[in-house]
Amino acid sequence: MSNEELVRRYLPLLVGLAAFAASLILLDMPTVAWGGFEKLAHLAGIVALSGVLVIVARHAIGPQKVAESAAANAGPADTWMRQRIAPIVLTGGTLAITVISALLIIVFWRLAAEPVSNNPIREKLDAILMSIFTATLPVFATWVGTVLAFYFTNESFKQASEAALLAANPPHVHLAPASSRMIPYEKIAKLEVDRGGVRSTLMSEVHSLFNDQTTRVIVFDKARSPVFIIRRKNVPAEWIDETGKFKGLSATIDDYLKASNNAADAVQFGFSPQSVSIEQALRALQDSNSDDLFLTATGQKTEAVTGWLTRARLT
């Protein structure tokens, strides 16, 4: 344990002991004969005063790491200051009211015990003690009520602010997940080929997958990573006969890519994590400037595809 930690831990206790010893000496307590309540009241007042000094010193020179932790978690500096000062003020104020009342009782009790003829304090001691009680009780009640009102008002305001922020900015966990609208990988109209032989794949294999519901076919490699998207509307018209059958039997995917702007369109798609919401998926589509979005575990294009989304399924 460092010297600084030793000082912070034991200095408040030494301050309290010093105050206790000084009070005993000043009031000449070791030589005062036991007189029932009188000496006991003196000791109670001294102990209470020493305790106040210990608590105040403890909060004033408390461990720096506690103060830093409170400052880091509280946010603004003024909030941290309120959290730091509030315990000191609350404890010190309550003990101060108690000590002042105890000292007044001790003083008047001692004055009443003076061997003076016709001592006015002795005759009115009961009324004086009752006056101290009736004067202290409203002060203490007001003090406690003010502190409680501050804390409850502050907590209510904080809860209302958090509720308003939550309503204005709801977390994404409450939004509908995009995965609820995706086409799972197993149900995608697709071809799985070696990446090196994709371009030489015959278009007749791709065309055989088209139907009234399937207007595009995804070509994946063996790692389930998309390579090209082949769209039925972009197939050259001369490859289709009057009955809709495919007659370009020797045409390959490479031939398809060379036609018109098919090469750029075939690789126009985006990626996103599987955990995104529908709103986030729409933004990802907009960023990719495409109509097709593939979902992977973390959104990396090198990962295996778990599902496929189109703009039509998100809107």
C-alpha cells in the first residue's frame, strides 16, 4: 500500500482522535467527577463532534480512483460535483443539528446545576429543554424534506428524459429484422460452380431455371459466395425462339456478360449482416446502388451467404 493510500485511509481517523483528545483537555474531562447525566452528556457531545470531523475529512480526501470512477460514470462535471457534495452536506448537516442540540442541552444543564441562589435556569430547565426540542424538530424535518425532494425530483426528471429519448430513438432490437423477409440460401434459384469455370458455364443451364416466378438466377461458387446475377430480361432476344425456348445452346455466361451492359449489372449487389433491420437493409441497398442484397453472418463478402433480399421484398 502506497503512502498516499495510507494517508487517505487513516488521516480522517487521526483527525477525529485529535479532536476527541483536544475536547477532553479543553473541557477538563479527566478531572470532572461523575455526575450522572452531566459527564455522559459531555462525552456524547465530544464523540458526536469528533464523528462529524471524521466523516467530513473522509469525504474531502477520499480515494482519487473513486472520484475518477464517479466522474467517468456520471457524465457532466456538475452532475459529478452534486453526487460528491450531496453525501457531505446531508451527513454534515444532520450531525450538525444533532451536535448543536446536544451542546445546548449540556450548556443549559450545567448552568442549571450551578450552586447559585435563585438560579433562574434551574427553575425553567424543563421549558428550555422543550424549547430546544420544538425548535430543532422543524429544522430537522425541513432539512430532510428538502434533501428527499431534491433526490426524488432529480430521479423523476432523469427517468422522464430517458423515456423521451427512448421514444425518439428506439433501439434497433425493436425493429423488424430483415432476415424475416429474406429468401434462405437453400431456396434461392441458383447454380453452384467452381469460380474458375463460371464464365464457361452454358447459358442453357441458367435459362432452364427461369419460370414465371423466377426472373433472375444467382451463380455462386463452391464457398456460397455470389459471383454473378443473371436476369431473364437481359438475355439477348436472339437466343430465344418464338415459343420462349432457348436456342442459343452454345452461348455461355461469358457471352451473356459481353452483351449490352450485362457485365456491370451482373456484379451490382450488396452485402449486409444477417442481424440488420428492414430499415438498415434498405439503406444498404441504397448504398450499393442495386436491387439485390446478400446476408452473411457479419456482412463480409468473403463469408457464406445465408439469405438473399430484393428491393421488392423490403418495400
